[in-house]
Amino acid sequence: MTRLSTKHLLGIRNITQDDIELIFATADNFKQVINRPIKKVPSLRDITIANLFFENSTRTKLSFELAEKRLSADVINFSASGSSVKKGETLIDTVNNILAMKVDMVVMRHANPGAALFLSKHVQAKIINAGDGAHEHPTQALLDAFSIREKLGEVRGKKIAIIGDILHSRVALSNIHCLKKLGAEVMVCGPRTLMPKYMGGLDVKVEHDLNKALKWCDVANMLRIQLERQEIKYFPSLREYTMQYGLDKKRLDSIGKKIVIMHPGPINRGVEITSDVADSDQSIILDQVENGVAVRMAVLYLLAGRTEN
Ligand code: CP
């Protein structure tokens, strides 16, 4: 297969296993490119990409921008803070004004689930979802699975535990879809109050005991507690959360085997993970960041190559 089945990347739920494998094969090539002395290729010359960030980001924003520049695209960046959104301009008006400047592709992060889908129905440009509320974060899931494949040789048959605040996590949902499509076994682990009821319908194991999850898995993907999305209290205190669900070196060493540690970032050091684990030789957290550039180059390149609807 040489083309994606989709014009936009709105989520992992609506792409195929073949799409994911094509993205990985393309990212393998781009990973070689970004490790060469000359890191730039002319693939997206004459393509203009707008990065629209209506919500805060460090990794995703910088990674997309670097990926676009490595592909020789023209790039414009928009952040909601300091923009006319603060004067009441709507999403569609904002985007249509940007598209009037002849933009071909839009990378968008937005706090509302479905914002990228909404945009794809109202504008001509190709849309890449860079995170929509607690819904999906497809390029994070792709770079996570790509990093597991790189570290363990393949994803199929591997046991992946996603641990922490599952309820508010777009990373969890996109990872579940991606890992299941690639043949992994997936477990989610966290407090009952942070476990969405729909997990039962996603064919994943649900566990509330961190020690059991760690003993079961080959890879532990530790998620941040998303206090900014929590309007009510889901647990008594951060200290209590850390006692039950925080991963420290003592707990990690007690399971009697070496598992791979991941985290999508940003890390709350000392809450869901301690520094001695995050910075240990079992952690691939910075590999995830490096792979993010290659995976996003692949997504941009493959979507730009799709000319038909
Ligand atoms: N992993 C991730 O999405 O990080 P940012 O919020 O910094 O982009």
C-alpha cells in the first residue's frame, strides 16, 4: 500500500492497520533523514501548513513545526492566546481567515472533542488533529506505538498497560485504538473514579491495582493527572494518588522483571512517576519525543500526497 485511506487524520479510530503500517514504514525513512548531517528534504516545497493551537502545547507544537520545516513546507503558527479569539472570533471565522492566505493543511489542537472533525466538514484544507479535548491525540498514539515497535521489535502480542487518569486522557483512547489495531494486548489501570464506563466496550483489561498491572505488562505508559480538566475531586489528595498509583524505583524493582517505561509528557515528577524512573535506562520517554518528529513527517508527507477526496 502506498497511500492512506483517509484525507484527514482526525483520530486513530477511523484509520486502518494498513494506514498505521504505511505511516511507520514512511517514518522509518524519515528517521534516517533526521539523523543525517543534512536533515532537510524538499518533499513539501510549495505546501503551506498552519499550526493552530487553541490549547497549550510544548512537544506537539514544536514537533509538528520541526517536521514541517524538515519537509521544506511553508509554516505559519497561531496560538489562541494573543489572537482575535479573545475578542470573540469564532473557530470557523478564524480558520477561514487563515485559509484565505492559501493554506493547504491545518494542524489543530483544541479543547473541544470533535473540533477537528467539525473543521474537516467546513473547510477545504487537510486537517490533522493534534489533540481534541479528552477525545483523540492520533499522532501521539502513532509515535508511542512506533517507539514500542522500535524498542521491542514488534507491537503484536505485547502487553501494554496505560496507567493513570484514563478518564481525561485523549492519549489513552488513541493508544487503545492504535495498539489494538496492531495486535497488542492492552490494560488500563487507575482509580475507579478516573476509569470511563465505556472501557468495557473497547476490549481492554481494566485493573485498579498498580502492582498487578506492572507485573502483567511489558510496557507501562504512565499518564499525567489532568487537574486542568477536573472540575470535581476524583481522589482525596495528590499525595494519596501518588501512594496508590505513583511509580517509583522501589515499586518498579519489586516486580522482578525489566519493563519499558513510557510517558507522553508533560511529566508531573513525583506525582505519577519519580525522576529516578523517568530518567532510568528502562525509560524511552525521550525516544518518544525524537520519534514524534519522524512520525509527524510521515503523516504530513502521506496526507499531502493525497489529491482526491
Ligand atoms: N504529549 C503532548 O501532547 O504534549 P504537549 O501537550 O506538550 O504537546
